[in-house]
Amino acid sequence: MSVQLLVGLILSAAIGFSLGLIGGGGSTITVPILVYVMGVEAHQAIGMSLAIVAVTSLIGAVLHYQKGSVNLTTGTLFGLIGMVGAYLGSNLTYLFLPETLLFIFAFLMIAIALVMLLKSSDQMDKSVKETNIGKAIIASLIVGLLTGFLGVGGGFLIVPALVLFGGLAMKDAIGTSLLVIAINCVAGLIGHLHHSYFDLRLTLLITIIAVFGTLLGTKLSYQISPTKLKTGFAAFVLVVGIFLIVKNYHFIF
């Protein structure tokens, strides 16, 4: 086993850990791990990311549901609407060069990181409202589109959307977001399978490791506040986003 692969597998645990702990983030680093650590081609990495995050998120959703922190009605609504966007987004992926995709991905990561740094979990808990169906539908479509297009689960977009437009408390939004992520990723994956195939053995291996990370992350999510961890993870996502821009800048301009 190469050092590159070993490091990639170790980092795979962080994918599931983040999803279980704060309902997102894991999918944001999956594509960079696959491309820059494991050497997977960008288009294939997006498809692999969708498969890995779909399984990991579904298991995380089941664990949170057992704790009573998943709203099935709201989660299903967001997920089904997001499926449409995810399928459409998956077909847009192949209209762009790999370097362009990674460049777009980098800007999304930076935007997500800034949102995480500027708005804490406690602030969001105080802003719980009634469900706004119209805004919820728009938010679901946008998140689904990004899921299929860039291979991200969209947890850091879904969690705020569930709180602001779905009327959920932060704790319930974290658990419910995993259900939405799983549904969106499946739709995006179906779209990608029409265009390319990927290494199933490597995908399965990473998924198994990520699931163990999810088990740990879910357990810790009920023991500690995720606010400080969110801040640290946001800083990490910001650094990775800047790295991707620097790495791919000369391919774009």
C-alpha cells in the first residue's frame, strides 16, 4: 500500500466524522482527497464522492433518527425536490473541464467556510421559524443542483436551509440534513453513471472507513457543542479552497 493511499484512507474517516457530528462538511473534502491525495481524475472523483457520501449519510441519518433528531416529513420534502436538481446538475458536470470544475468547487468551499465562520450554531438556533414552503423549494433545488454538479452533499447549505426555511432546531437540522444529503447524492450518482464509471473497490474501501467515522461523529454530536469544531473545520475548508484556486488558476486564465 502506497503512502498516498494510506493518507487518503486515514483522511476518509474525517469525511464520515464530520457528517455524523455536524451534518455536513465531509462531502466538501471528499473530492479534494480523491483528486489530490489518491490521484483520481476529477470527473470520476465526483461520482465516487456521491456514492461514498450517500451511504455514509444514510447510516448517519439512521443513527440520528434513533436519537429522535430526524424530521422525516421535512427531510423527505427537501430530499425529493433536491433530487430533481441533483440529476440535472450531474449532467452539467461533463460540459466543463476537470480544472474548471475544481476551480468552481474552490469558490464554493470558500463561500461555505465564510458562512460557517460568520454564523454560529447558537445564532441559527435562535432564528427558528415556521416552514416557508416557497423558499424551502428554491433552497432544495439549488442544493440539489450543486450536489449533482460538484459531488458535494451540501450539508452546510442544507442545515441553514432547514433551520431558516424548514422551521427546525439546529440539532434536528443536523440529523435531517443527512437524510436529505443521502437522497440528493443517490439522484446525482444515477446521473453520473450514464457518463462514466469509477473504481468500485476503492469507493467501497473509503466508504467503510467513512462509516466508522460517522459512528464516532454521531456519538460525539450528543456530548459536545459543535460550534468550536465548526469554526475549526471552516478554517480548514477555507485553506483547502484557497489551495484549489492556486493549483488550478493557471489552467483557467
